[in-house]
Amino acid sequence: MLVRALTYVLASTHAAAHNRLMKYEVTSLVGKLLIAMPDMGDPRFDRSVIYICAHSDEGAMGLIVNKPRPKIRFLNLLKQLEIEVMGIISEADVHYGGPVETLRGFVLHTDDYRTEGGTLDVADHISMTATIDILEDIARGKGPQTSLLAIGYSGWGEGQLESEIAQNGWLTCDASHDIIFGTDNGAKWEAALATLGVTPELLSATAGHA
């Protein structure tokens, strides 16, 4: 069921979503990282680092970039989708993007790749594509230079993310390619904190946000 659903979602163009996301203001958190506070109270986001792909007064959407799914590997996924691998590609993790619609697939990648109607330019030379074309191109050695595949996403309704930040559930910081696309997932949470000059020992329930 996972493969069938993922195939369906990746094959769609997401044109409506693309048009909606393009309305977001420059002053939003698009292109930023959320860093989960230790006492935020939701185990699904424990020590999560989330890249924000969309944010407006209607809500927000992002992908967790530091939680690989242990039972799913990229090469095995390609095989199940009957996508032929041509040449040598790396055996990458498939990430848990968040608890919403956990059968949907999204690829974060550098902006050297795009598909017509299926690629959203997010920020700072990072894009997101949700069509099966990108998986086929990666398998052929014609995909983006750097990418991260996530299944599921993290979503917030109107005002929800702002409220969680105000209640010290999250810190925010500038995103970096090393944190988003780095292979050491276990180090990303502390690396994101370090960009703010913060260590885990310094965090408290009353910590503010950047």
C-alpha cells in the first residue's frame, strides 16, 4: 500500500499547491529551520529539525530532515517502484517528513533541477519536487546534485506554528545545506542549535526564539 500510494502522489503535479505556496510573504519562515525544544511535549517531534517549505497566515508546512525511516532505503524504494537504476547512485536514507499524510512523498533538492509544474522554488537555492520524474531522473544519474526524500510532512493550521513558537516549543534559525542534506542525522539537532550559539544544556522551558 505504501508503494502504491507513494507512486500516485509522486506522479501528480501538485499545481494547485504550487500556486498556493507562491503567495507566501518574504517575511515568513519559509526557508528557515525549526529546532524542537526538549520539553515541547510532542514525542513525534522529539529533537526534530524541520525545514519550512511554506508559511503564511493560513498555516505552514515543512519536512523533518533528521529522522530517517529505518525500514525504508532509497534503492529498495526505487526497486519497488520498478524504476531502473542506470549507473551508480548512493544508498540514501528515506526520511520521516512528519506525521501528516504519511504516504505522501516529497524531495528536497538543490535548485539545479526542476520539472514543469512539479517543482517549487523554496529559498536559498533549495527546491521541492513531488513528482515521480525526479526519482526516475535520480536513478538515471540526471537528478539534482543533492537531494533528500521524505515521506509525510509536518503541518500547522492558521496561527498554530506562531503559537507554538510563542510557547517556546521551537527555536528558529537560518537553514544551511550542510544541516539539511548532511548524512549524519544524529548530529543535525545539535548542529542547528550551534548556529544560535546554544547547547542542549543551556535550553530551558523559558528559552526564547531566534
